[in-house]
Amino acid sequence: MLTPKRILVKRQRLVHPVLILSFASICALFVHVNHLQHQLDHYKIRLKDYDTFQQSGKSAMEELNGDWAVEDKSELQYSLKEFENIHPDAVNNSAKHRKMTLVYNRVPKTGSQSLMLLLRDLAARNNFSLHRDRARRVEHITLGENELENELQLIDSFQPPAVYVRHVSYMNFTTFNKTQPLYINMVRDPVERVISWHYYVRASWYIVHRLRTFPEMSPPPVPWLIKDFETCVLNRDVECRYIEGASVPGFAQLTHFFCGQQKECRKFNTEAALQMAKENVERYYSVVGVVEDLNVTLAVLEHYVPRFFRGATDLYWGEIKRFSKVNRNAFKPSVPERIKEMVRRNFTREIEFYDFCKRRLYKQYAALRLGL
């Protein structure tokens, strides 16, 4: 029979490991928060010096390691030579669309928050309505049949000219006998994009925002919070494996956004997803911009989709301070090149698609004969 004293001793033995574990977790979280605060202080100093940057040469956004950077003009001039005889009509499918509704099925970590802010300002200037999907606890870019039909009905109900924005895979309106809208999107170097996503979802301000928006959510565990991308790759964690033919988490598959709603589109780095994504871009996307070539992207958007993007270039660079602060993550450490090369070996078709979009953007820009 256990005496009260023995019961107390037994309880203490059970409580001690729990206390130790809790204390260790608190210490780890304190170290992580302290590290983030140090980086935040460093970022504030860099923002304070923002006004000293000159727009000649590298832009202020490039100095801040922003998602939207200015292109290397020497590389661009070399690439444009092979496209100098192209006529704009040959690379402009905007004129083929009868309905002035624009769908921006935005890819995460491609400067989409900045582009949405730009669209908001342009909506007032160019007299069109802007609609965006509500925040969701879990984002699904592949929709069930009923949800897909409802989504298409919603978009089809907007009075043109109108823009709709959502994280979602390409949707074929003709499947439900509806008029196909215009499409635009942005792409970014696929490996740099997944690195950016890895640290974005671990940023303290992002987590706080998610917990405030969805109070029923539990805070992420400390080991996940402090996991760096290099460790994630080397340990072959589920979120950093990138296996061909598999479904990958964290929106890592760029082609999925352009391939469509079919089952084949969810398979990472496959030839089928690549070819369907390319075909959809050529047939249905007015412009697919490139984060690393922002000046070219803005020029092409303004000339090929003028109803919505007239004045975009001047507005953006006139308000660069405001746009450059949108959704910026100052807590992204550098990743060794050897780790990036390891990942690139699994992203062959994703990189091919990115290069395809970049080449297409250059064709569109060259056809305008704007000069540099």
C-alpha cells in the first residue's frame, strides 16, 4: 500500500521530466526569438538607410534582398538579339479574349503581395474592380469539382473590367461552358522560391498573423521553427525531399499553378505537368512575369494588358518605398551553394519551365522595340 509520502515522491518523479522538457522548450524558443529580434534590429537599420540608395545601378529593392529585383541588363541585351524580328501580335494573346476579366492565380513567394498592392492602386486609376479570395487556414490550389464550379461561377459573375486574385491552379472555364478570362502570373527561380517559402512560414510575424487570424490553430513546435533549410535537405525531411512524381508540400511545384486541376498536374517534376503548363501559358496567359526581371515584366504588362496595367511602371517606381516593404522577410539566412545544387538536381523540369517563361517574356518585350 502506498503511503501519502510515497505517492508524493512518485508524483514528483513524474513531474520533474515534464518540467525539464518545458524549461528546455522555453529556452529554445527564447533563443529563437532573441535571434529574430537581433535580425529585426539589423533590418530596421537597413531601412533607415534606405533613402541613401540610388536608383541608378541596383535598385533599393535589390539592396534589401527583396523578392522583386531589377534585371542584369547585359544578360538581357544578349538574350534579346534572337527575338528582334518578332511582331507583337505573334506573342500577344490578349486580343483573342472577348471578356475583360483578368485572373491572377498567384504563385506564393513571387512578389504577389506587391503586385496585389499595385493592382489595388491601378484599380482606382484605371477604373476596374479588384476581387481577392478570403484568407484560408489551409490553402488548396486543386479544387474539388463542386468547389471548382462555384469558383468559376463567382468569377464569371464579376462585372468587367474586373481582376480576381487567388492562390489556385489554372482553371479551364470552357469545361463549364463559360467564357475564358485573361490570365497573368509571376514566376521566380524555383529553388530560390522554395528557400524563401521555407523561411517565410517560420517568420515570427507570419506566425503571429496566422494565429490571430485563426485562433483555433496551435503554435508550431520549436524544433520545426528553428529548422534551417540546409538541415531540412540533408536530413531528407518530408518538406524538403522533392521526389519526382510525388506530391510535394509547401507549394514547391511551380508547374502545378499553370498545369491545371488534373491529377497529373500534382506530380512533381514530371514531363506531363511540364508540357501541360507550357501549353496553358502559351494559349491562355497574357503575361507571365519574372521576379528577377521586374522592369521588363512591368513594361510587358503595361503594353500587353493596358486596360489593367496602364501607368504601372511609373506608379511602381514612384512608390518604391511603399511597395518594397510589402511582405518582406528579413529573417532569411544565406543557403550554401552546394545545398542549392543538390536541390536543383531534383528540379530539372521546374527549372525548364521557369526558363521557358523567361524566354517568352523576353520575346514579348523584344517585340515592343522599346530599347533599354
